[in-house]
Amino acid sequence: MKPGSQVVVPPARTVHGVVRLPGDKSISHRYAMLAGVADGPSRLENYSTGADCASTLACMRALGVKWERKDNVVEIEGRDLSLAAPARPLDCGNSGSTMRMLSGIVAGQKFSSEMVGDESLSRRPMERVIKPLSAMGAQIASRDGRPPLRITGSALTAIDYKMPVASAQVKSCLLFAGLLADGETRVEEPLRTRDHGELALRAFGAQIERKGNETCIRGGQRLRGIEARIPGDISSAAFFLCAAALFPGSQLTIPNLLMNPTRARLLDIVTQMGLRISVTQLEEIHGELVGSLQVEGARLTGATIAGADSAALIDEIPVLAAIAPYTEQGIEVRDARELRVKESDRIAAVATNLRLMGAQVEERDDGLKIPGGQTLYGAELDSLGDHRIAMAFAVAALRADGETLIRGAEAAAISYPAFFSTLEEIAER
Ligand code: S3P
């Protein structure tokens, strides 16, 4: 889809079929980065098709890492901890994950580099990685804590760091930097966030220790390349789970889905809201739990998302909120201020688009309160350049009265280029 694309989503009667998801975005980024600094080759199957993970690969190439991609299989030749000076700024595109996590690796190299991003990424806070990396001895100049980042490579020293914000990107950044640092780095998080960084480091052969919310890594460990099949992205599955939840009797099969417990809170919430889910073929691949889901729609009650759940569901809240008016009791989201500094201000984006569809919404500083039992009407909406907003409202449109037009629909390609065609395949009208 070209920039400025719009998609019209007519209402559906139900959804039915099989959804095969692209590889998980969080895992794809981490495997690509670690494969680049590992010893020997890695082969990654079902690598994310999203533009964000392509940004990570492009940055790795600019850092001297050789890789080849055939469809969704990526073969990467590792450079054993030392990367090459990039000839140009590292373009992270729209991807906060690329900038935040890769900054931990380039900060410990013997060269200087610059990391840049698109307009949305250039507004996002980077202080959360600049501060601890600087405490490790890194030299990073920024535009008031925002991109671009100018990083002068330095010898890093381990730190003990208590993260003020619950962020898996920051945790991974510091563990990756810790791998290059002298001594043992300890990172403590205020809440347990996704643990793909820890699992990926272990998969590549590093020793990591975890006690409660504290993770430790010893510097100087060498990584070994791996062969892996990346499980389907559960944050992308969220759109289809919510679509199924809209229609009693809907049926979906989702094979090869990531079910890592630090990401699977979504499954509990949609089950509490009425979706019936059964899981088969559970297996563990490189420490990541994977399963196949059978999903059936029933009644749709409400939910409250607060505290640790808000951090665990941070990427799924937009779609849960977008379907909230159709629930019986509505949905209340609290403690989710982080949503305001994602690819867009997602609290404002959800409130604006729901109101355009005729819903009553209470917008709060750290969340939303959306009453249930409402009717939504087809409307003209904007993605605000945010992939999850484009996809969330395509799902809300399925039960609206009338057609919904979504401007800036091409944003979906940031994490899920095939989203609209898959939605069309499963929607029955
Ligand atoms: C991610 C962590 C979350 C999430 C993002 C991916 C990751 O961001 O919103 O889409 O892969 O670690 P934060 O670390 O900012 O919470």
C-alpha cells in the first residue's frame, strides 16, 4: 500500500477461518540483533514481515552484518560482538524497538554512529536508554532526549540499574550493553515485562540470571548463531481474537502462536470477556512457548485493565478499547500513560476515532473509560500513521452500522503488511 492509502471496511456477519501470523515482532528484532553479534551463522524462519523488523535488518547491514532474506527466512552471518562503522546514519524508520535496543549494542562498539528515525520516532522519549547507557560510560548526544542519537562508541562498565519505567525495550538495551561491558550488569524492573531479551540471550548461548524482577548478565560472553522458527505474533493475533469476540459463533484457528506467559495476558482477558479458547500442540522453541489456538465467539462482557495488566497488554489495549462499546459492561483502562508516547498518542487516537464512530468515551490522563452497550456507526477515520490504530479500527468497523473508511491504512505494514487481506479472507458478509 502506498502512503495516503485508504481502506473501506464494511460490516461483517461473522468471522471464520485460519489465520497464519507473521513472526513475532519483539522476537524478530532481538534475534536479528543478536545473530549479528553472534559467532557463526543463524537461520531465522518466519521472520516478521513488518517494516519495523526490516529496519532492524537494514541497520544491521549498515553495521557490516551480512544477511540474505528469501521470503521470510533470514540467514545472518554473525560478526562476533564487533560491528563495523556505518557509512551513513542508522535509519530506524518508525521503530522504537530498533533504536532503543540497538543503541545498547552500538554504544559499546569502537566507532561513532548516528541513529535517526521518522517523524513519529523523532518525537519519542529516548532518555530512558540515554541515562543508564551514559552511566555505563556511553557518550550519547540527543535532541533534548529525543532522536536523532549521536553515539560515540566507548568501553562500557557494568551497572546496577533500577528502571523507573517498565519497558522491555530498555531492559533488553541494557542487557545487550551488559554483554559488551566490563563486569556484571544488573537490571531491576518495576514490573515484570516481556522477557524475550533474556530468552534470546540464553538461546544464543549467554548465561543470564534472574531473581524476581532482577536480571544479571556478565560482560564478555560470546554468542553462538542459532536456527529458529519464530512463533506467530500474539500482538497481531489480538486483532483477530477481538474480531472473533465480536460475533457469537465465530470460529478461528490460529496455528504456531507465541504463548510466552509474559505476553499471554491477552488470552486471559479475552477469555474473561467471553471468548472460548482452546490450545493444542504446545511446545517450547528456544525457551519461547508456542501453541495452536481454536477460538470461538460467545457473549462479550467487559473488563478493567489496570496496574501490571496495563504494562502486559500495552500493545493490545488499542484494539480492546476499540471494541469496548460493543461489550456488555464496557472497558476501563487505567495506569496506561505509556500509551501516550507510542507511535501516536494512543489514548487520544482511540478516543477521537471512537467518538467519530458515535461512541461515548471518557478520556483520562492514564487511560479511558468506555461504556458498553453502544452502537457504533461507520465513519471516516485516520490511523494517525499508527499501525495499531489502523488495525484496531478495522476490527471495530466489522460490527458498525455502515461502512468505515480508514485513512493512512498503509501504516498497518509497520507490523503486519497482510493484515487487511487476511481480515477480508475471514470476514463473512
Ligand atoms: C516491546 C516493548 C513494548 C512494546 C513494543 C515492543 C519490545 O515497548 O510496546 O511494541 O519488543 O520490547 P516498551 O518497552 O516501550 O514498553
